[in-house]
Amino acid sequence: MTGSEFIANVFPYIAVGLFFAGTGWRFVQWLALPAHVKWTLHPVPEGLASQLKYMAKEIFTFETLYRFNRRLWVGTFCMHMAMLGAVLFLVLNLIGWTQGFPVRYCLWLLAVSVIYIFWLRLVDGNLRVLSSFEEYFNLAFLAVVATAGLRASVPHASSSSRSYILGLLTFQPGGTSLAWDQLLAVFLVSLFLIYLPWSKMIHYISKYFTYHHINWQKE
Amino acid sequence: MTERHQPSQDTDPKYSYRSEKTLPREERVVRFLETLREILGAKIYNLPLELYLGTCAKCNNCAEQCQVYQTSGDQRDLPAWRSDLLRKVYKKYFTRSGKLFGRLVGAKALTEEDIDDMVDAFYRCTMCRRCGVNCPLAVDNALITRIGRVLLESLGFVPTNMTVSTRAQLGETGNTSAIPKPAFIDTLDFLEEELKDETGIDIPIPRDVEGAEYFFAAPVSDFIMEADTLLGIAKTFHAAGASWTVSTENYDAINYGLFYSDVVLEKVLNRLLEPVHRLKCKTLVIGECGHATKSGFLFQKILGRPEYRGIQLKNIIEVSHRFLREGKLKLDPAKNPGVYTYHDPCNLGRGAGLYEQPRELLKAVVQNFVEMTPNRQMNYCCGGGGGLVVVEDLHDWRMSAGGIKKADQIRLTGAKYVVAPCANCKKQLRELVQAHRLGVEIVGLHDLIGKAIVLQKDA
């Protein structure tokens, strides 16, 4: 097996496996921590429906940022919606409901919004003071992934990205004919998936704990 | 700076408040890390600490909600920056990524200068938790401030006023004002006489009654300065026909441990719970005091002795509100003319969820009520929260960066009276009224209930 074949046909499975294993491990680690001091922050939404409503609103609108930090909200909202949109439209594309261009639009939006946030962290005095190498690295990593994805999503004569992903999903990987830019995108996306659970971007699960186990703790 | 703000000789003049005995500089780093290790070993903060220190996105949303930063514009008052002081150290010594990658992941070895920054920063936060309400990731910087202060306490950095009061409370008298038992009993007798003079009815303040349903504990300062609040509470219990008692020992609900020490918090809390358990009372009712309520509500189940964990805890507002709902209180709002507004004490609002009950009580006892803006979970702190109200050295800070937002907020209501059911808030607000010539009067909620309550001779 050549290096290219490994990246195209094996590495994505390893990355997805490590992503779920890492996320699961961190979830279980946090869940297993001993009972902590009660640190409820009121008001607590009453009942599961209210709590889900609050979370959904926050996840899909970033209302808290919208109210207090509009400049950052523009970038953050676009970045997260672009990520969500890219995944959603990719799925729709794979099942044949949409063309590939909505995914490309989302990747464009992702790249631009990440660069905007990066710029904002550099020019806003307070954000600059607060930002460490890690914040910039995460944004740069995401920008590179989005850009690579954009490049790879351009129709290729030799191989279709859609066919390649379908092959992966049906456990019949056929990435031997991938172009270099497609290979690079696969490599970077896989790396990002491996990195994600160990970075502070783990907030896709940490929010469950900070809200449900701490802020909204009743007893 | 006035004379009272001059540091004493045994104080390091670099710091803004007086501490009694601090460790020599060269010993501080080692002790700090030892204490942090002990805190993590105690395992009661691990989840919030790990999440708060590990996942903050540094979006700075907290600063937009912090009244201190909004006033001072000082970098030291950025909540995320302050928390970062501890975050860097935690990462460096207690996380794998920090040990491996150091500054690349925001970790940094602790220095004596970092500790200087912490001494300054952690006592410029009122721990009001307003910044946590709209944090997208639900990070609460107030807890990090609290842990920071616990760490600093191990180096000797605690405002002297807090340690002196706590020493008295844990000593022979059992209260922060060091009032001897006979003097306290005289005070109770005096309050009973006042009740008789005012109402013509014998309204007892029961003492050490075994089996009483409600065990009432107020901050001791109420017995010295807030007689009207206590008279109102006694009338409320009496009107409701409740079985209640106070203790003549360990009756002081104040718990400054909440602001700087788990060891102190635990000792004080258990001293308060001991007579409740001994007298077989069902419910401990905390008076008009925010931090005392919160220290009980949040820490009873984890720092209270196992035999004390079954005791119910209530704030007096909850009890009075229940009496109101049950129709046990007959109230005449005409007895409280004028325009009233309500200050949400941070520890009763964000800390205990008491937003609507005090408003329902207030609307039942006054004719004209106006809201402050903002209010409830977004209300501004009085500016003396986190125990800073007792730190005389920080008086000028409390009147400016700490409290100016509150002063402006009060002025805009046009109210004549500000109702604040918290002893610390009352003290700070009265100082603000004086410093900013607000021309309003600060009163307790039960002061007004006491005036409005209609008592029957045979109640």
C-alpha cells in the first residue's frame, strides 16, 4: 500500500474512529467525575422541553453573543452555520438530492468567517490580550481545512469527490485515482477530526456538562 | 486616600487591601501549587474547574456584561483575563497538553509576579456571576475567582476584616461581631419590648425551642443595625402562627468562608447547622442575607456533616412568600407610601433563584413599585459583592468601579426607597447613597412587611 492509498482508503476510517473514541472518552471522563459542589446559576429553565428549547436557540442563533458582542457574533454564527451547512449539504449531495455547489458555498463561508475571526482577534485589543497561540492555531487549522475542501470540491476529470466519499461510506474505498488536492483535503479533514476532541473545540459536548450538570443543577 | 486606607506595618504595601501575615515571596509559588493540588484532590470542584479552565473560547462576552469592566475599562477587569491567570497555571501543572506543549496551549509556569497579579485581580471581582448568565459556553468566572481566593488565602492574602470577623465567629462568642451571649439575650429582650410597644401585643422571639418547625438565623449585623428587619420577621412568624425559634448560640448566619476559604466555610456552616440538628428543628431559615443563603444552599450537601444534610434550608423570603400565598398574612400597603424599587441581591437572585417571590411580597406591601433596569438575572451587583463590602481599604474602589453602575441605576428609577433584602447589599448601598448623594433610603423587605402587617390581638 502506498502512502497515497493509505491516506485515501485507511486514514479516514482511523480518523473517524479516533474522533468518536476521543469524544466518547472525554464524555465518559467528565461523567465519571465525583459529585461536585452545587453551583447553580438561576434562572434554570423548568423542565426538559424548556432546557432543550434554550439549548437549541443558543446552538442555532448564538443569541448570547448576538446580544453582547455583535462583531464577533457575525463571524461565529457564520462559521458554525457554514460547518453545519457543509455537512448537511454534503449528505444531501451524497443521497442525490442536491448538487455539489451548496457545499462549496458553505466552505467559502467557512473560510471567510474563520479569517474574519482571526483578523478580529488581531485588531480588537481585548480579544488580542485574551488570545493565545491555541486560538490562532485552531482558526488557522480550520481555514486551511476549508480551503483544501474548496479546492478538492472543484470537479476533477480523474475522480469524483462524491464517488470517493460514497465509496468510503459503503466500505468500498476507491481512492487510488484521487488527485493531489483531493488527497490533501482528505488528509487535513482527517487530522482535524483526530485533533478536535482534544482541543478546546470540544465544546460541542462540554456545553452539555456546563449547562445540565452545573448551571442547571437542582440537587 | 484617607488615613483609614493606609496599610498597617505588617502588610505588604504592594497590595490594595490589608492582610495579616503573608508568606515570604520565595515560598509562595510552592505553597500555591500545593494548595491547588489539595483542592483538586478534594474532588468537589473538578468538573466545573476542568470545564471552565479547559473550554473557555475567549470570546470576551463576559466583559460586555461585567459592570466593573464596563466602568473601569481596565484589562485587569476582563473576567476571562482574570480567569486566565489561574487557567495558565492549571494547564501547566495539571494537564498533559500543558506539560507537553507549554505556551502553545496557553500554559505557563507560575511566578511570584503572577501571584501579585492574582492578589490584585481576584479582589477586583465582586463574584456577582452576571458574566456567567450570557456566556455561550456557560463558563462561570466567579467560581474561578473563588478558587483563586482560596489559593491566595493559603499564602496569607485575605482582607484583614474578613479574618478578624471569622476568628471571632469561630471563637467563644460564635458570632462575627463578638457579641457576648448576655448582650445578645438583652437584644432579644429589647426587640420583644419594641414589638410590644409598637403593636400592643406580646410577640415573643422564642429561644432555643426544641422541635420548632423553623430555626431562624440572621446575620448578626441585623441585630445591631437592622432592628426593623427583625421586627418584621418576628411579626410575620407571629401572624402566620408559625412554630419558630432562634438560638442563643451560633446564631450568626454570616459565612465569610464563601469568599475565601472552604475550611472556614465548612466550620462556620456546621456550627450554624449544629443547634438546628440539636434542637430537632425541621428547617433552617436564613434571614435577609444573600451570601449566608448561598453558602448554605450550595455547600450544605457537600461540606455539611452527614447528619446535618437532611435539614431543609430556606431563605426568609421563601417562608414569608409561602405564608402570603396561604393567606396567613393580612397586609395593608397604605402603610408604606412612596415609590419603591427592588435591588436583586446577586446571591439571592443568580445564586438562589429568588426573583419573583420578593416582588410578590413587595407588591403586596407597597402602593407604588417600579423596576430597576436591568433587573432579575441581569441586575447589577451593589458593588460590594464577594465580601468586598467589608474591606474598608477598597471603599474608594467600591464607590467607583465597583458601584457606580448601581448608583446610576438607582438614580434612574426615581424611587425614594430601595428595597434590598441582603445585609451586605444594604451596607454597600447606603455607602453609595452617601457617596453619590442619591437621596434615597435603603430598607429591608421585612421592614416593609412589618409596617404593613395587620396583626390581630388573638393571633
